[in-house]
Amino acid sequence: MNRAKWKTIKRNFSAAHELPAAERDDFLAGLDPEVRAEVEKLLASVDEAEDFIGTPLLVEKGLRRPRFEDDAIGRRLNDYLILEKLGEGGMGIVFLAEKRGREFTRRVALKLIKRGMDTNRVLERFLRERRILASLEHPNIARLFDGGSTDDGLPYFVMEYVEGETVKKYCESRALGRDERLRLFLRVCAAVAYAHRNLVVHRDLKPSNIVVTAAGEPKLLDFGIAKLLSDDRGGAEPTATVFRMLTPEYASPEQMRGERTTTATDVYSLGVVLCELLTGMRPFEERRGEEEKRRGGEGEKGRRGEEEKRRKGENESLGAQSTSASARQRVSSSPPLLFSSSFLRGDLENIVLKAISAEPERRYNSVAELSDDIERYLNGLPVRATDATRFYRLRKFVKRHRAGVAGAVSFVLLLCLATALTSWQYAAARRERAKAEQRFRELHDVARSLLTETNAALKKLPENLEIRRSMVEKSVEIMDRLAGEETNDAVFLSELADAYDELGKLRYLKFHESRSALGIYEKALRLRDRAVESAPRDVAIAGRRTTTLGNILEVYYNFGDREKILEYWQTQHENNLRILAIDPENAATLNALSAETEAVADILKTAGRDAESADKIGESFDFIEKAIAAQQKAAEPAGRVDLVAYLMQKGSLMQKTGRADEALEIYRSAAEISEQTYRADNSLRFAFNQTSRLHRLMADIYRDRGDWRKFLEHTEFSADWIGRNLENQALDPPYLRGTLSFYVIRGGIALRRLGRPAKGAARVDEGVGMYLKAVKTSANDGENIFYAPETLEMVSAFYAETGQPGKGVRLWQEFIDLTEPFAARNPDDATSLSYLAYALERKGDFLAKYDSQEKSFAETAQPRLVKALVSYQQSSTCRKDLLRLEPFNQLLAEQDKALSAKLAALKTKLNFK
């Protein structure tokens, strides 16, 4: 026997040995007779060997206890009684087991590695399958219940026992029609899509791994060779190992070549399964026997080449193949189909062909796209897999509306004469409209690219305030001209409003010019109103309106304009309720309502109305739980960023209700998601910032518990996370440098608490130097300057505790010098004034305690401080009134009274009359 033929025999033996006994006959039937004979001999030898060692001599002589798998039936494995063996593959055994409790009995499937197969590679794969199943919870995926090891170290796991038939047998035994099979298949797709959203690729989808229960519920089984897309610990498995484990009839070309697998691999396998469910046979199956004969004497490379050639035949009609003589003969050997394989022509054929394209990039981009095309087919709509010619769309329309079209034909004939008489007018109007549409498209492109270009240019001028302001002003002028266009195109109007919103943020956050920002935001809102009017049921467009309303509210907080705050909050609240009426599972809106309800709870808590506050917190929990459940479906990076934000909101509520342990777990899982998301796309600033902030939130919980070691661990993670990404221009390096100093300072404070005062003091001084350098380098950047109060409070407390009051006074004076120019430019901006007031007050406190200059400082600070406090009072009152509704009106007088008392006390403290 030559080497090539032996390789073919060995390869097919490995594949057959991996299969359950029930599937081996089908596999062997397709082999070359000579190869098949040799493979069957090898399989028989293995069976004999297993019988020979089934009851080892040492066991028979009583010199060794039997291993668990030797006589498992009737034995217990921890809480599980083994009832019978369900099946056996090349590497594992599956038992039916039972767990009994006081009030329940549960039957489960228990999977155990076979003795002799417990190599490192197999163990790693087995444990990976257990991890994957633990991460998946979907009604159409068999659930994992438990896991452990036998006394002699073999790992096992316990999963849901699914009693039913394979999906193919289920369809055939019940003679399901085409549409019923498609709807069943859609539920399988939903399970696979869920796995993909959780970064899991199955890699072995086939009918025998899809079991349908008596109730008609499909269950996806066997994640034995599934791949975690996020698992980069050890690289890919060896090609030979993966090939031996996959099922060639359902494997994609890239799997057969041993290349990297992605979600496109599962799309291919689903296409093969779909074809088999509809026609009773797999694509290209009739040629398989001939190809196996040709491959019989060839090596691995030749075999894979033929496999790929076979799949290259995708452009041939599957319907034509299905009606060939050999195909009919093969189908006739199984239960009769309800319909002919010729039903696979047309749209269904195109759907299958697109799914099983040899090149991954030509397949559906996701399982969701495949499902959507099948849904469209079932609803009589045009499918993406078929070229959308006018005739094709017309034909689909007629099929959907036969009666209406028949009635309309006669009416259309009557209109033909009138149409002919006016056609010349229409042609002229169409030419004018084409010109207008072309101009509109050009304007649309300008609006879409303007923001990107402006942001890129601004990043190149980080220190020049006047040039940056000039660029924003010119951008606003261009946007104003675009906004003057007479159009009802909701998408165009919404994108234009997006650009205004971003320009407003530059004014507000970078320049801290609230009045100018407000004017820009109001222009955005007018466009949002027009867009919503044009598309009243478009949830995305309405959601962007909520964002703009939130921007306007933030400015009015700073102005202290209570009436405007209440007016715009009510508008925003009504907008959110309108969105929820259209889309009850809109995650962004549910999250917004959770935050709103939490704020109302805070107002009630402040007023001493604890029971009502607790009710509102419960409502807030309900909203955020629904938001998280809806957002779990998101697979794209932006969706994962939103999911993390919702988890942070839930964690905040947990902390507020004294459930810090649960909050820690939520923050930990959210941090893993945000870190993975950023590593997948390092331009996602929100994902990056979320990661460091989540570790800060965890650190704060440990600080409150007095666990400074854990506090330091999470703080140093955040500092290292930021430090390694300082040069990423997408993350705004000037802002990052200011943020990094915050974590360096926190680390120094922790070191002192852990008994390392000298190192802690040096770290704090280092952080202060970093901060002052960062804000002075970008002195016109309001984002960096106004990150200071919390940082400086920590530092000044540190200096007070360590007997360095002079450093505390100088630090607050530095901040006063940085803040005053902003306050002078924005006399009606309560944020600038409140920060200035805070700094003046804290410096006065230091001087009062440590320095005789207190009186002279107080005299010079009085006018500035009181002016700032008045503005701060207005802002604070409005913030607490943010969500004031009719039931909460009575709180207003109490808040005003409390704030007035605080202001009076501060005036007295400074001898101000």
C-alpha cells in the first residue's frame, strides 16, 4: 500500500472513529470501497481492543478498584445516579443520569471523557466546551447545569437532557411543509446568532447536533469543537486535530483547508443544513461518491483541493442537481418528502447558494442576515440573495397583493390616456427633480463629512483657543446654510443635527462658553423636531432628539433657570415615553427612564420620604433590567459600549441600596466587556474610558471597606491602562494626561494608608506635578480644568493629614488662577463660578486653620466668593429640582430654605454684610 492511500485511510478512520455509531454508516457509505474496507477493519480492531481492556485483569483479580466508566450504570457520581449510556464518540461518553431533591427529580445528560483519551489537548477542549456552555443561556441551546471530576480525575459536565429527534428526522416523520421547516430553521438560527453575539462559533453544525423536542422546540447541542472568538491565549488548534473533529459534509472550505474560522463558518454549515431540510440531501451530494473514488489514492493536499473544487460548483443550480436520477434514488431511500426538491429554485435556491459560497466574504455577513432573508421570503418580500431587478420586485409585489393588483389593473388602463397626455410635463419636472436631488445628495455628503474634518483639524490645534473658536464659528456658518435647505428628509435633518450637537459640545466642554453652546444646541433641536415630524415612528431619530434635549438641559442647569429646566425636562420625558410606546424594548430609552426615576428617588430621599423613594428605586431597577436584557443582543462594538453603560447604571443602583457585593460583580463583568470591546477597536474612546472608570468604581467600594490593598490594585490598573494608551490620538491625549494624574494621586494616598508614607508622598507630588503640567499645557481646555476639584480635594486632605498646609494653600491658589479666566468669560455659567467659589472657600479654610493671613484673604475674597455662591445656589437648586413633577412641588420651598441658610452661614463666616 502506498503512502498516499494509507494517509487517506488513516484520515477517514480518524473521522469515522470520532462519530457516534449511528452516524458511521452514512459516513462510510460515501467512501471508495477499498478505503471503506480498510477503515472498517481498523474500527473493528478498536472495538475488539476496547472489549479486551473493558474489564482489566487487575480489576478481575481484585487488585484494583474498577474505574468509574468501567461499570457506571447504577453508580452515583456526586449528586447524580447514572441510569444508562446514551451514546459514545471517539473521545467522550454521554450518560443519562438523574438528580433527586426533596421536591423534584431532574433527568440530565452527563458527559465524561473516555479513559485513554485524556490527553492535554482533549482535556483542554473538554474544559473549553464546559466554559462555553456555562456562558450561554438561550431557550434553543441545551443548558449547562453542573460540572466536576470523578474520583480518579476525569472531568465531566452535566447538561440539559433533550429528549427528541434530530431536526431532519423530526421534519420527515411529521411531513412538515416548506414554510414549517423554514420557521423551525429560523429558531435554530436564533440560537446560533445568540452564540455569535457571545463570541462563540459552533464549528460543527449539522442535523444530528440539532434535536427537536416533542413540543417542537429545537435545541442546539455539542459545542465540543466550538471556538471562543475572544480567546487569544493559545492560538489555534493544530489543523489535523480540528479536521479530525469536524464533520466534512457540513464543514466550510476554510475549515477543510485548516484556516482561521469565523462566524462565516457557521453561516456555511447552516446553509448546508437548510438545503438538506428542504431537499432531503446536502448540496453536491450526488457527486460525493465519484470524488471519494478520485481521492482514494491521493494525499491530504489533493483531497482538500478536490473538496474546494466541489464547493466551487456553487453557481450550478441546486434544483437541477436535486432532480437528477442519482439524487432521486438517494432521496427515495429516506421517508418521503412532502414537496419536491424543485421547490429549492428561485429565492430559496439563491439563499442557500449565498450561504454556502466558497468565499466567506460572499456569504451572508451574519446569521441574522440569513434569518432576515428567510423571513423576507416567508413574507413574500424581495430577498437580498436575489438581484433586485424591477421585474423581480414587481413579481414579488403581485404575489403579495393578487386581489388588489387584479382590481387595480382596470383602473390603471383608464389612467393610461391621461398619463400619455401629461407625460411631456412629467419629463420636464423629472429633469428638474433630478437636478435638485443631485444637489441635495451633494449637500448631504458635505454635512456628513464636515464634522469629521472639523474634529481632525481641531486636534491639530490643541492650544490655540482663537483659531479653534474661529474654526467652530465657520463650521456653524456652513451648517446654517445647509439647515436652510427645504427638505423633509428625516435622515439628512438628523445627521445635520448631529453635527450641530458636536459643535455645541466643543463650545461647551472645550471652551466652556455655555451661552454660545446653547444657541447651537437649539438649532440642533429645531432640526430634530423637523426630522421627527417627517418620520414620527422612527425610534432612532426620536432617540437622537432625546440626546439634544439632554445637552440643552445641561446648559440650563448651569444658568440656574428653573423654569427652562422643568420645561425641557418635561419635553425630554414625553419624548422618551413616546419612543417606549413605539418600541417597548428600546434599551437607550429604558436606561434614560431608569436615570430619571433614580433622580426622583433622590429628591424624595432628601425630603425624608423614604418609602416613596424606595418605590422609585424599584421602578428604576425595573427600567434598567429591561434595558440590559434588550441590549444583550447587541454584537457590534457600539452596542457593547451601551451595554456597559447600562450595567454601570445598575451597579450604581446596587450601591445605593447597600448591595455592594452585587455591584462589584456587575462592575467586574462590565469591565471585561469594555476592555474586550476597546481591544477589538482602539478608536472607541467611550469603551476605553469605561474600563478605567469601572476599575475606579470597584476601587471606591474597597476603599469604603478599608481594603486599601484592593483599592491600590484597581487604581494601578487604571493608571497603567491610561499610561499605555497616551499616544492614541483617538482618545484625546491632553484629557488623558489630566486623568492619569488623578489615578497617580490616588495610588499615592493608598500607599500611605498601607504603611509606606515616603513612597506615598512622592507619588502624590508626582501626580500633582503631572496634573498642573497637563492643565497648563491645555489651558484653554475646560474638560481638563474642571476635572480638578475632586482631585484637589484628595490632595489637600493628604497635605493636611501629613502636616504640609503650605502645599495645600499653594495648590488651591493654582486652581483659582486657572479657573478665574473661565469665570470671567462666562459670568452666567454657574459651573465655573461654583468651582471658583469652592476653591476660594477651601483656601480660606486652610488659612483659617494654619495661617494668620486668614482675615486679609477673607476681605479680598468676599466679593468674588459671594457672587460665586449666589450662582452656585441657583444651580444647585435647579439640579435638585431637575425632575420635579407635580407631586414634588412642596419640596422646592424646603430646598430654597436650606440653601439660603447655607449662604447666610458662609457670609457670616467671612464677615460679609
